[in-house]
Amino acid sequence: MDTLNIDYMLGLLPVMLKYLPLTLKMASIGMIAALILASLLAVVRVLKVPVLNALTIVFISFFRGTPLLVQLFLFYYGLPQVMSFLTQIDGVTATILGLTLHFSAYMAESIRAAIVGVDRSQTEAALSIGMTNLQLMRRIVLPQAARVAAPTLMNYFVDMIKSTSLAFTLGVTELMGATQKEAASSFLYFESFIMVAIVYWVMVEGLSFVQRWMEKRLNRAYQR
């Protein structure tokens, strides 16, 4: 068996890191947008808003039931054919849109479960003193649900970072795209892909550390 080309791997690292900001940018924007959308979807599901609740159920079912790669192709290649104003959409925008809609469907169910898990007596007490449903959600339910849902949402962010690797299929030169190009030009596929795997691994472990720290901070007030 041939030995690993360590010099090539070390030389590849700076090239890969140059594209890391784009990977993190797509994941971060997608996460923020997905969190906002998922919160709205979860509130609609909990309050069972007429018409909107049925549309939300269909939305969640579609984006949970189809592969992310298919959705990315749909947004980048498919929709511009039927909506001419989308012809200017680039690969980065299509990736962020796909990540947002795909993960918001999963996050909405996690947030909904956290909301439903809030003690019923608190909601009854709030309604008894005249709070509206929106005031109840904003002041009592959502702050408590956020603590419960936070670890799961962080896991989704980790998955979102790894899913940005699909962006290279839309022609985006991010972390995975840059690695693919370097591997194709050098023919050192094993060294290239093991190196990118290590970079993703380090990122995920760093986020896992942040997640554990965040859980301790959020649970501190509930510990006796």
C-alpha cells in the first residue's frame, strides 16, 4: 500500500480553510432563517390557526419527506424554468434557501414538542389573568421551550454545516467544492477527502463543546 502524501495534505489545508468562511456563512444564515421560520410554523401548529395549520402540515410533510439534494436541484434548476424571475438565482442563494426550508421543517416539530411540553398549569394561569395567546407564547411558553429545544436545535445546526457540502453540486466552491477540485487535479483523492473529513470533524467537535457548555448554562437556574 502506498504511503500517505503528508506534505500534500498539509499544503491542502490552507486552500481548504480559505473556503471555510463561505461554508459557515451559508450554514449560519440558513440556521437563523430556519429558526425564525420554524418558530412561526410551530406556533401555527400549536394554536391550530385555520387554513395556515393545514398549509403548515403540508409544508412540513414535503420538506421532511424529500431529500435535501432533490430540493436544492429543484430550487436551482427547476423553479427558474417556471418562474422567470428566479433565473438570476445563484448557487449560494439556492443552497441557503434549501437549507432554510429543509431544516425549518424538522426544527418546527422540535419546537412544537417543546412548546407542548410546557406545564399546562402555567398557560391556564396566564389565560386566566387575561393574556392573549400571542402574549402567552411570547412571555411564558417560548422562553421555557427554548431551553428544552436548544440542544436539538444545535444538533440541527451541526447537520446544516455538514449539509453545505452538497452545495458543490450547484457549482458552489465551498469547503467540499474546493476539495473536489484539488482532488481532481492531483488525483490524490484519499488524501484530499480524508483531510476535508478531518476539517468537518474538528468543526463538529468544537460545536459539540459549545453545545455542552450551553446546556449547563441553561440548566443552571433549574438545578437545586
